[in-house]
Amino acid sequence: LAVSDNSAYILLVPVDFRDAARFDTGSEIECKPWDNSKEFKAKVCGRRKEPQLIGGQPKIIITAELLDSNREIPPGTIVQCKTNSGTHILSSLFN
């Protein structure tokens, strides 16, 4: 593995299999870190096709890019996310 760029933060979002269709490429999600720091928005870049078992439940991994490139968020930060439909999910932020 070689790091080619560290200018974008990528969010990996495990979503319930039945909710995955709500996450279209280009749609926005709102995110709030568990440490109660300022909320931020991310844009969905894509999603994996095959589900993974996480906690015994089938999940689809959605990838989203942080829209505010000036944010200083440590990699591995746990955030709560929601869509316009109100779905709440937990995810990890990686750079």
C-alpha cells in the first residue's frame, strides 16, 4: 500500500443492508463526532455491492468524502451520521 494523497478525508459508513438504497452517489450526509465537536457534511462517493457481516448483521459499506477540507479531524474518529431520511448510523473516519 502506498499513500498517494492525504488531502481528502474519506468516511467509511456501515449501513444496514435494507437502508443502502437510500445512499445515492452524490447525496449528502450530516455527521457529528462523538466528542460533540462541530457537525460537518460529507458527500457519498460510492458503495460496495456485497454485504459484510458486522455485529452479526448484514451491512453495506458506503464511502463518502468530507466536504469541508479545512476540518482537522483525527483519523479513526467515531461519528454519528444521518441522511435526509433520518437514518442514523455509526462510522469511522479515515484519512
